[in-house]
Amino acid sequence: MPRPTLGRLVISTGQVVDLDRDVFLGRAPRVPDDYSGPEPHTIRLVDPSVEVSSQHLQVSLDHWIVSVTDLRSTNGTEVVHEDGRRTTLSPDVPVTIDPGTKVILAGTIDLLYEA
């Protein structure tokens, strides 16, 4: 049975991505060689300031849980939870997010997780 869509990411660039499988985002995203699972989305982000890394963020789906992982980006990733708490992601450490959470890549591009 295919995974149901767990929501969507609304990106400040105008892109919208259904969360029906994992997502890799960056200026030139690629699927890592050691990745296993269904073919993920790869979302190219246009960033004229070149602050977003070429391989910046992974959004992972595990059953009903959505998490984000900074992929050792140069300028970091921040999560703004629905209650206003801010968390700067440590590289390679997944953080669970809930609907209403905003993720900010390199201080320039925002993602909003909507259910």
C-alpha cells in the first residue's frame, strides 16, 4: 500500500511539495549513494545570494513522523516551532517537526510544514 501524504511543504520560492516520500533540498540536491527507500523528491532551490548549500536539508518520513536533518550545510538551518521556540539544527541530527513548523534554510528560504 502506498504511503498516504502526510502534508506538504510550502516553500517561500513558491514551490509546494507533497510529503508522500522523503525530500532532499538545496541548490543542487542529489540522492546520497547510501540512501535506501522509495525514490525521494529532490527540490532545487534558486538562491541568488548563494547562502543555501547545494545539498542543504533532508525531510524524512517515518510512519506518521516528519523530521528534518541539516546535511552539514555551510550556513545552517533553523526550526521555528508553532509555539515560537527556535532550534538551530546540529548537522546530521534529525529533529521531529509538527504541522505549523517553519524551517529556515541559511536565513534566506523558508519552508512551512502544513498538514
